[in-house]
Amino acid sequence: MVKVYKNVCITGAGNGIGRAIAIAMSNEGYNVVCADIDLKQAKDTLDFILNKQGSGIAVETDVTKAFDIKNMINSTVDEFGSLDILVNNAGVTRTSNIMDLTEKDWYWINDVNAKGTFFSLQAAAKQMIKQNQGGRIINMASVGGKGFVDVSNAIYAASKGAVISLTKTAAQELAKYEITVNSICPGITHTNILSGIVKKRALEQNKSEEEIMRHYARDIPLKRPNDPEDIAEMVVFLSSKGARNISGQSYNIDGDFLSQTFSFLRSNDLIYGPAVKSYLMGKKPPPFDLLYWNSDCTNLPGKMALEYLEKFYKNNDFSKGKLEVLGEKVNLEQISQPIIAIGTFNDHIAPWKSSFNGLSKTSGEKVFILAGSGHIAGIINPEHSNKYGYWINNENYSTPEKWFNSSINKNGSWWNEWYEWKKQFLAEKIISTKMIGITEIEPAPGRYVKKKNK
Ligand SMILES: NC(=O)c1ccc[n+]([C@@H]2O[C@H](COP(=O)([O-])OP(=O)(O)OC[C@H]3O[C@@H](n4cnc5c(N)ncnc54)[C@H](O)[C@@H]3O)[C@@H](O)[C@H]2O)c1
């Protein structure tokens, strides 16, 4: 990911998510300040980083104390010359039911989670404004702040709600200084905090800790809690050049990530229009089943989703021969098998000329079909519908324009061409999973396609 800044300070870097963030940022080449109330743990994270040839310092910091916050910022600037990114990650909780919570809990949890976050943010913003080079502030909130059902306790949920709200307001006020402010809302994540919650719930419900974990996992689309590294990947992204125009957002880390990204690609149709018409003007949304197609909750791990967007969508690395897979550079020319590819005339996400250019670089036999209509309706066009039509041409693959000008326009759905094209291969040996040495998981179409989006 392209870096624009050099120096990052992370609170609560001694354990769990903070430690994973410190390591991930160091792997990306940042100078890392590991701040934690527990200096021994902060030093442990730092040692790990230094052993891997990274660079950083450890600073004892209690984020509830103004003096410590000031010292944390000053130490960063003294050591590395500037503070570019602050990750407000330190957080505490204890698992408790609403009736058992005390005033002491209120002050402790809010002091660290809400007050600590706010005053660290304020001190960092002052320093960033002085430096006049913008900056990034990333706050660790929680899905608990958005009403997650099995949060550790109500005070914790309120403290994280405060983080989400202050993120929004701070983003608005600090935008004029080119400082972005976002928060991340992890779901349950394998750390000490989670172990505490699981132990308590197991005791309360007279179940084993494994049973409690299984119960949690059942409700997660990806069927597993986060690893701290999943959260760290998001911090790397929000710190990168690619995130320069993202501010005031609170991102859940869960399986819905990619679907939201696709919605943003067509935000006028999928977000703002419906928000204005239905939410602000109270109009009943028109029946628009195609929206469901777009909200396919593709369950990709965060790292894979980000790499996909960065390398394929943004940098076009595969086409440029710059994509690296397991240390090998791969490019489109290496694809030599026959390909039939489809573009649609009004596609807003994959413009047909780009798809065409991609196909023309492959070295095998190729057929390009240009279907009428757009990204969704043009593709889902049943063969009996007799709608939209398509253009086809087996020659002139030098430019999209030459190909189009000598193409034939036919009526009906492109699907019929696909059926015909496939027939030539059916006579050949059909490759089974056994022949290529992989085991069949279950009969087609598999459970995944039947899974309902929540
Ligand atoms: N683990 C989860 O399931 C989960 C889910 C949602 C949000 N979060 C949030 O992620 C953040 C990190 O949590 P974690 O799970 O890694 O917890 P953790 O307990 O493993 O680590 C928290 C770190 O914060 C430090 N810390 C505590 N009080 C501090 C203070 N006053 N000043 C400075 N440092 C202090 C601790 O010493 C520790 O190193 C927290 O803000 C937490 O609320 C965690």
C-alpha cells in the first residue's frame, strides 16, 4: 500500500490488537511508537519489531493522564521528527450485566475508552496542525458501540458509542487541516478482552468456553472471530495514500466489507438516492430487486478484499504485468487457454473497453461479446427474454473501436453464444476434481449460494 506518512503512535500497543497494529505498521516501513500503560508489554512489542529490523520506541503512557499523553506525543516528535498517524487503540472493559455495573466501572471504562481517546486525539491534532502536513487519526471503537447484542457491558457500549460520535465531529472540524479521522469497529477478536468475556459467559451459562466460542462463531457470517491482524490490515489501509479521502467513517470489520465497497462504487444509485428519497422524504422505495444482486455479501477476508481493490481495481497491476503471486510476477499474456468474455454496453463498474483490452492481451483463442444494457441487466438476460441484443466478432482484436466497427449486431441474449461456444469443449475429456488431485467438498451448488444475507 502506498505510504504518505512515516511515523505512527499506537496506544495500547503492548497486547492484542494494538500489538498487531504495531507489527503490521512496522512491516509497512513506519517508525512505530508503542505506547502502553504497561511498559513491559510495550517493550515486548518493540523488541519484536526491532528484531525484524523495524524502527520504534516504547513509551509508558496512561491515556487517562494529560501529562502522559503530552509525553507520548513529545517523545514521538523528539525521536522521529513528527507525529503523522495516531492510533487510539487503548481500551478496557469487564464483563458484567447492567444491574451489577458500578460508578467505579463508569469512570474507569469511560476514562480510558472515551476520555483517553478524546484527549489523545486533541493533543495529536494540535501537533499535526503545527506540522502543517495533515495526518491520520484512527480510533478503536467497537460493534458494541452500534448495538451488538453480546457486548461486555452497557457502559463499554456507551463509551464506544462516544468514540463513534466524536470521530464524526472531529473529522468535520479537522478536515480543513487535511487530518482525517476514522474509527474501526471490530467484532469479537481473539485477545485478552475476548478471553475475559468468554470466561464470564461460560460461568454464567454453565457452559464450556468452547461452547461459548462456538455460539459466537455461529452468528458471524464468516463463522470465525477476527484475529488481531484482521484489524491491523484496516489500520494499514486507513493510513495509506488510498484512504486520503476517507474521513468520519466507522468501519465494522466483518464479512459485509466487500458488499459495502461495491455499494460505494455506485453511491448515487445505491446509497445517496435511496437515502434521500426513502429516509429524508419518506417515499416508499420502488421495487428494485437488482439492489440485492449488488448487496451480495461476499465473504472475503479483509486482507484479500483490500488487496483485490488496491492491486486489481486501483493499480491495474495484473494488466501491467506487475502483479506478484507467491513471489512470481504474473501477467495477462501468460493466459493461453481459450476464453469467452462478456462486456456490457453501459457498464459503469467494468467499462466494456477495459474488459476488451484485458482480453486482447491474453495469448489464447478469444471471443468477446458486447451485450446491450448495463452491468447487471445485461448479464442476467435469460435466453428466452429476447431483450437487449449483443455484438459479436471473432476478429479485429487490435482496438475496441476496430472490433466494434466490424462486429455483427444480433438480437436476443448473449447466453445463446455461450452455449454454442461451450459445445466444442464438451467432446473433450472432462476434467474431474479427482484428476487434478483435489477433493470435492460437497455437491454443487454448495451451501454458500444458499446462504441468506442477514
Ligand atoms: N477484543 C475484542 O473483541 C474487541 C472488540 C471490539 C473492540 N475492541 C477494542 O480494541 C482495542 C484493543 O483491545 P484488545 O482486545 O487488544 O485488548 P487487550 O486487553 O488485549 O489490550 C489492550 C491494551 O491496552 C492497554 N491499556 C489499558 N489501559 C490503558 C491505559 N489507561 N492507557 C494506555 N494503555 C492502556 C493494556 O495494557 C493493553 O496492552 C480496545 O479499544 C477494545 O475496546 C476489542
